[in-house]
Amino acid sequence: MNYEQLDRVRTGEGFIAALDQSGGSTPKALRLYGIEETEYSSEADMFDLIHQMRSRMITSPVFNGSRVLGAILFEGTMDRDIEGRGSADFLWSVKHVVPFLKVDKGLADEVDGTQVMKANPDLDELVARAVAKGVFGTKMRSVVKLANPAGIEAVVAQQFDVGRQILAGGLVPIIEPEVDINSPQKAAAEVLLKASILAHLDAMADDQPVMLKLTLPSVDDFYLDLVRHPKVLRVVALSGGYARDDANARLSRNHGIIASFSRALTEGLSAKQSEADFDAALDATIEGIFQASLT
């Protein structure tokens, strides 16, 4: 584990840029960026274009460790270069941004109002490759749709089981049990979720720090006891489909939580923008998210 990165994640200002769209979500990300599906003819072309988009963001002079604490990469991004360096190495060595890796393989079918992660038999090998490339941590997403105690416990138990596997491999896991913002039982689900997370945190060893990535809660400061928990390095928030201004406003009311936005980060960016216009739009976006993360 890189202890300089650990200290930066624990105490640094800023937010985590979620640049980890994978196969299923890439066409939508490109469409929002102004590239239609008619403009590429294969999956390889699609991933080349999304890497160009991510590289354009990361190499922008406004994207650096002064406001961006970390960045979550898709596996295909980790395996590619930015300006002649591995993507994770470029993030840390050039930009002083802590690199993370999305490691889940997507969601299983819904059971008990929730979706656990699909099986991931190659996780140990992926973690070992990530360590070798200079990655600090991982993230993995499950989804909670209803306030079902059995379903929520299944999600959290799996997240912590896989989290221990990742810690054993030398990385710090971001545990992400997303609560669907459109759930008719969102607030009730969050009550069950927090209780389950606290129980699992208490069962973790003191030398097994985790991070939490949670949907912005229905009740402001609802997750303060997770923010303050000694086994939690950082609590970060996903935008979950809220528009950026709404997500920033909600985030600013939740003290001690920083952003880890994806769609809200790229909102307003376009492949057709000049470099000056692109950098100006990205700068304004980064500043808004940064300020909301300071509360």
C-alpha cells in the first residue's frame, strides 16, 4: 500500500472523479459527450473514443490534485497509456490524483428488492495487476431498490466479503451499495443499509480500512456516524442520476462526505468543444463539485 496515497485519501481536500463507465454504459457516456453510435463501428472503436474523452479530461490543465483527490478507472483505461505512461501512473505521478479501479463485473438479477454483484472469479488476478500498475483502491457497485432487510443484508455482506479479499490483495476497497434514487422506499432502505454497514464495520479488523460510496441520503447528515467511524477512510457520494446542481446542493448539506460523481462530472462537456471551451466547462464543473465537497 502506498502510504502517501493513504494519507492523501484520509485527509486531503477534493473529490473523486468517477471515470469508470464500462461496456454497457459507454454508448450513453459518449452520446452525452456528443458522439453518436453512428460515429463508430465496433466495440474497439467505442473504447478508443471513450479513452480519448477520459484522456482529454485527465490531461486538461484544470484537472489535478489541487481539487481532484482521486479518479476511478475502468479496467480498459488502466491497461492503456496517457501521454506515454500507464493511466494510473500518469494520474499519480503527473497529476497527484490517487488512482482507483472499478473491479465488479456488473449486477446479478434482482432478488429481494436488491441486486448483488455477479461472480468475479478472476478478481485476485485483476487486483494483482492493479497493484503492479500503481492503483491504490477499488470500487464495486451493488444496487438497493427496496427496503427489504434480507436483500440489503445480502448486498452488504457480499460487499464486505469481497472487500476483505481486495484488502488481502493489497488494495483499499470502496464499498458501494447504491440506493436507487427513484426507490419508493429510499429513506427506509437507507435506515436498514446504515445499520447493516455499521454491523459489518464493527466486525472488520482495525488494520482493514474501507471507503464507502453511498447515494446522497434523504435525510441530511444521515451518514455522519459512518463518516466518523474509525474503520472508514472516507465516505464519498454518488450522484445517482441527480442533475449536477441538485447533486452539489444535496452534497453540501451532508458534512464530511465528498463527491464521487460520474455523469454529473461530464455534464456539459462535448467532443465538439474547442480546447479553451472544454477546459473552461470542466474547470467550472470541477470547482462546483469541489466546493460542495468541502462542507
